[in-house]
Amino acid sequence: MRAKRLHRWYQQVLSGFTESVKDGTFHQHNLRVRHRGKVKEIAVPILEPKHLGPQMAIDEKTIQGTNYTILSNRQTNKIALMAATLKTNELMTLMNRFDTKQRMAVRSLSRDMALHYDWLGREAFMNAYHVIDKFHVVRHVLEQLQAVRIRYRQIALARRREAQQRKTKYSEKLLSNGETVLQLLARSRGLLFLYPEQWSEEQKERAGVLFKRYPEIQRAYALVLRIRKWFSVPKGSVISSETRRRKQQQLTTLLEELLQSGIDEMRNIAAQLKRHIGRITNYFIARETNAKAEALNRNIQRFIHMNYGARNIDFFLYRIKIYFS
């Protein structure tokens, strides 16, 4: 049997998709809102109160250019809510469809630093403390570190372009490790993601040349390492309220150092983290992360690749519901 015919047979006969569309169950949770004088229908493929639990995670996922909010249970890794909107008022309307007692039973909510999720979490889960996900924090910090490297590379590229426009010779001298400045800045990307003890011999040599030529990158890298190490605690240690208080003081001091560093990229990330310092420190209550939510996102992305995209978006969302809720 041809693959296309088998796929069509599965979609129209075996999967139950056709029946769910005909009887209205597939679209039963969709939200209708008025937008610019017209009624707009927001797809809500998943709304499952049974998947609410004490530990929840909220994140977003883009599918075929549409942003979906995904609320998942960190213990079961099941999706409780999936809706094609990021707007807090629309999401709150959907949250009100959950039983109030179930929402009150949520004890923790892990999320990123998006302000709309802060408001939504406080309104929907009144008894839950929020945890700014460790991996989101580290990712943002590393992005700013890479931005310092990219800034210097753009300066070098601009100098080469200006030399070519003036029709003057642009000298690309080889550095001590045999690379040009542009090659050095391009190939240093990977080593800045790693701890020094993870560098290969080649990366150690490259890092030495890079830091000698660009001390600002070395200072930014050292500050980023301190933020990453701030999240670590000795194995087997009991995290008390005193530990969290001390950690918050340490982070406050560290962020002040970033603000005083004179490096714009570090100052930008410090200002952002400072607004969320309490919720970042909440990581040390139970060392909770959004790791399972990120894994769920990766599984959905793998699902998209396996199906060569989401050409029939309704059928794709139906399958998401079957597999992940």
C-alpha cells in the first residue's frame, strides 16, 4: 500500500479524527473572542482538568507560525491546556474553565521571565509560588555573552568592508594560533558555552588568544561563569530558608557587579534578572526547573519533523491531543 493512501486511511478511518470533527468534540473547547469588530476563534485543542497537579509548568511553542501556550504537569508530563494565544485575558478565560479547587491545589509554577505569564500565574494559581526556570536564565546570560563576541566581530567586518570601499589593502594577519581575527571570533562561539575544564587543547589555546586580544570578553565570560555556578549547591545538602536568603544576597551582589562592569550586554542582563530576583531564588526551594516542559517542546518538534510538518493543522493538533494528553 502506498504511504499516502495509508496516511489518508489512518486519518479518515482509524484515528477517530473524522468522527471528532463531525460530532464537535474536537472544537468543543475553542474560544470565541471579538477582535476588531469581528468574531475570532482561538484553537484550544487540549483542555484537560485531570492533568492539573501540584507542580505545573507554562511555556510557549510555535507551530506553523502560530504561538501556542502550553500548560503541563511536571510530574506526569501531560498537557493540561494548549491554546493558540499568548494574551493573558484570553488565557484567564480558559483557566476559569478549570475547577477553582484544582487551581488552588497547584503549589508551584515554573516559567520563563515573560511578564504576561507572571500575571496569569498569580491570577490563575493563587497558592503557587513561581520559579523562574534556571535554564531560561542561563540561556539569556549566554546569549548576552555571545552578543559581546558578535559585537567585536561586527567591528572587524566593518573595518574590512570600509577598506574594500576605499580600495585599500585589508591585512588579515595570522595570530599565534594560526587564525585570523575574524576566524578567531567566529570559532570562539563554542568555547564560550563551556566551562574551562571542558575545553579541548585547541580551545584552550584559542581562548588564551581571544582573552588576551579582547579582555572585555574575558571579563564577561568570568561574570557569566559566576552566575552559572551560583545555581550549584553541594550534593546532599539541605536547602533551608537561610540558604535561600544567603543565595539571594549573593545574587544581588553579583548583579551589582554586572551593572558596574561597564559592559552593556552584562548590564542589560543584570537589569532583567534584578526584576525577577525573588522568583529566580525560588529555584532553591525544591530545585525545580522547566526541564520536562522543554523536553515536551522537543518531543512536539520531533513530532512535527516525523510528520514532515503540520500541513493539516487540525489533524496535527488532534494527534498532539492523543499523544500528549
